Amino acid sequence: MFPHLSGWRVNIGQLQEACAKELLGILEKCEGTKAIIWDESLAGPVGLIAKYTFLKEHNVTKMFPLSGDPLPDIDVKSIIFITRPNLKLMSYIADNIHSEERKRKTTIKKDFHLYFLPKKSLLCEKHLKNKGVYGSLSHVGEFRCDFFPVDNDLLSMEIRDAFRELHIEGDPTCLHQSAVALVTLQRLYGRIPRVCGKGIYAEKLWELTKSLGRDDTQIGQGNEKGSIDHMVILDRSVDLMSVLATQLTYEGLIDEIFGISNTTLHLPADRFRRTDEQPLPALSTTETKQIILNSGEELYGEIRDKNFNAVGQILSRHANSISTALEERHGDKSVSAMKKFVERLPIMLAKKASLATHTTIAELIKEVTDSPTFLDELECEQEFLMCADVDRPSAFIEDLIAKQAPLRNVLRLICMQSLAGSGLKSKVLDYYKRELVQVYGLECLLTLSNLEKAGLLRPQTGNRSYAILRKMLNLTVDDAVEVSPKDISYVHSFYAPLSVRLIEHLLKPNGWQGLNDVLSCLPGPTFDDFQASPSSFGTRRGSFTSEISQSDIPRTILVFFLGGCTFAEVAALRFLAQQEENNVEFIIATTKLINKNTFLDCFIEKASTE
């Protein structure tokens, strides 16, 4: 169903097939024609495991988002609610069922089915009982789909606010969901022999995963070696700076400027039309073009992880290549040569269409990245990344506040200054708070409180940990190269994500053993554990590289980001995998793919309109 998911040592297609089989089981339990009412946060992710044609083949005739509004008149036998366990959504389901039951006199009787993803909730079931609709449900079950396959090396749980839930609300639900997901992966791909990680919640997650998986008979026991050799769990709180830094890869910029949702991008359709097919102006402002972004498209697979400054040259090269290939038809050719050309024509036209699409996307990005607003903010953040002027109020931030720039933009830069200085001097922090309240209102105090709880804003301490880490890990590279890079720092032009620097050091002969001084500067414990001792690992347990050297087969490392990861971090890990000396393949898994905007949005408290 999704050919681009296979081809690696760990076949992600297996995961997609397992999830699709789970969905098929649900559809087969429900009789007759069906309508699916989706929790809106799931409709997109489920598209990564099953196409609409798959649902149609199994009698799904209608699909609607779950809301408090009455359902339209639908002539189906079964109504299937698929939702995450959330009390507000339970109220919507109750309203929908009551509404349908009132229509019963004029319509056929419908069966109601409810499936929770990924797990039932007693609290939600009790809520439905209190609303008087639990008895109307023919079946209440679970849709066990823990990871959604984004690409052949990338998995997302699509838990939007995992970081907020853990660090602000103190809600550990996502820890349990993540542990169940990691156990599910081991059922599919075998027990992971070695696991290490950094961060307080990373360690808690591993202890929980180990406890759930210990007695799981479906996970290979003893010396059975799975497809994954090593797992690294990183708590997002270990590296907050890399989330806030502007991503400068092609895919990262698309996500930050336009937003990629479950590999899907929506852009104004009129920018993609040829001049000879311009629509009426009234239509051009409302229509959008849907673009699917994954490695199944050859050109996108080539340019997505490149620094944006390198993309233009690649597009130009492809344009020349396609132009040359198409010009061949004008030469004197034999019948057999013309036949071969005609056979290749559909592929060339598809490549031409792909090139046109990405040229337009690149033009749209360039309009933003060339703007004074973007460049000025980038200059300010890069100064903070270099630890410049972190001990006094920033004149640029003061100007942004005075101009009433979007609050998110201002908070991002203040947080970066705080992280770079290992906190802000008390008088600087108080000054910023006073200015923000005067301009943006008292309600921003709740947002500031959230940022303080999350460690993004805090008073300065004596230990300048970021400045120490910047030097010890070479986080900022003076002679960074963007077009033909030799280092992962190219993803932010000159700043290397700390999270990926840690992974890079793990690949070296001594792994993290030589990094004790560095790891002690980062929050939370460091752990290194072994689940099994396959014979191929022998007695040398301390060196990951010694394990690699025993085989020419690339070792597979699963990197799990608890709290989200960015496309820039994904690109940096892919870059490491491409270096022959590392002899490694990465599978990257996360609670959610995030960027600087979506990350900050989870802290910003909106003023109530009620």
C-alpha cells in the first residue's frame, strides 16, 4: 500500500501493515455500510496507515470530524467513533448519539461503536455512563496503533502536547503510551539488546518499558537478536535550544513556514497554475493544492534534508537534465530509439511536474527567508547561540515588544537568551516580564509561568552550562559549510543540534564513557542498560563501536525523542547515517514532529472568549 516504507533493514512497512490489519479488524466487526466519526487529531495520522480507497473497499461510505454539532443525515447501518480518550470528546459523542436517537423515528436504526486509540479509559467510559449513552454503544474497544509511519526511517506517535503534559501538568499518561509503543516495536522487530538514554523522564520511560516487556511472550527471549541493535531515549528537556532555533533545511523551513501535517502540505493553488490556466480571481484565494511529501518522490527525497541554500543548485541541475532529455525527441531517430523515448516519456513528465512543484515551493520559502523580519530575527537568535549579549536586555527584543510583534516570536527569542545564559539575570527577567504584561496584557503571565515550569525561562545561576557545552561539544562551527557539508551543523547553518551531537559521540569508540563532564552539565540521569546478551555481543559490553566492527552489516539504532523532535534533527541523523565510517542506520521515533512554533504554542495560554 505504501512502497516507500520498505527497503531498510527495519522494514517500517510491517508496522503500517500491522496497524492497517488492526483497522480492518474493527471494520469487519461492524455490519453493513459504515460512517467513521474521527477525533480530528487522528484523521490525518490514520491516512499514514490506510488510504481512503482501503476504507471504501470495506463499506465506509462517509467520514466526519467529531464535534458537538449534530451529525448530518447519514444512511448507514453502523456509526464508528474512533477517538483518543478525552472527556471533552466523550461529551461530543454523547451529543451525537442523543441527536441520532431523536431521529430514529424517521431513519433506520443505527449501531454505534466506539474505539479508543490507543487504549480504553475507565474515566471516559464512566463519563459516557453519566451522559446516559454508554448502553447505546454496541461495542467499546481499542484501536491499537501506537506509532504512525511517517517515512521509511521515521515514526511519530502524534501526541501533540507530550512535553506540556509531563513538565507543566504533571500528567504521565504519555509515558505509559510511549512505553506500550516501544514494547509493540519489540514485538514486531525483536528485543533490543542495548538501551541508553538521558533525562529524568527518559529513564522513567525505560523502566516502565522494561517492566511491561519483561513478561511479554511475544518479544523474542534469550539470545534471539532482533532487527534493532541499540535504542537511545532522549528527553526533550535535555536539549531545548535545538527546538527553538530556526531550521534551515528545506523540509524544516516548509514545516516552520507552512506546516507539514502527516506528510501533507497545503499551499495556495494559484501559485502552481501555469499562466495559460489562470482561474477567476475569486477562486484563486480560496483553493489550495495538496502536496504529499515523503521519500516516495525521488526529488523530494534528495532535497528535503539539504540546507535551503543548496536546494537551488539541485533544482537547476534537474531542470537542465530534464530539458536535455526532452529535447532528444527533436533529433533524427530510428523507430526503435523513438519507441524507447516514448516508453521513458511518462517518467520524464512526472519528474518535470515534481520539479515544477518544488521550484514553486522554494520560491514561496525564499519570499519569507529574504524578508527583513526573518533575517533580523535570525541574526538575533544566532547571536544568542554564540552566547553574545545574554546578560542584558536585547535592544532587538525591546523593539519587537514596542512594535507589538506576535507574542510567540518575542517569547522564542527571550527563551533562547535565557537558555544561552543558563537563565536571565533577575533584573533582566523582571524587566522583560513587566514589558510583556504592559503590551500583551495580564493573561501572558500564565504563559510566562508555563515557560518557567518548563525550564525555558529562569533566573540565572552561577553555572553557565550552555556556554560550557557549546565549547565541549563544538555546537557552533566557525567554518560551517552549507552546500557540501562535512558536519551536522549545516542544518542550522552553523549550529549543531546538541541532541544529535550526543548521538554522534555515541558512535565513537568510547561512546558516552568519555563524555561524563558533558553529561553532568545536562539535566537528568544518564543510563545504559542491557536487555539480553546475544552471543554476537560477546563480553565487551561497554563499546558500541566494537560491536559494529564485528560485522560489515550496518547496525540499526532506534532514537526515541520523548517530547518531540524537529525535521532538522531528523536531517542531522540522516547525515550521520550517510557517513561510511559510522556504518549505521537510524530509525527515528518521536511523540510528535515539532518545530519552534508548534512547540511554543503548547505553552501559550489563550485568553478565554467565553
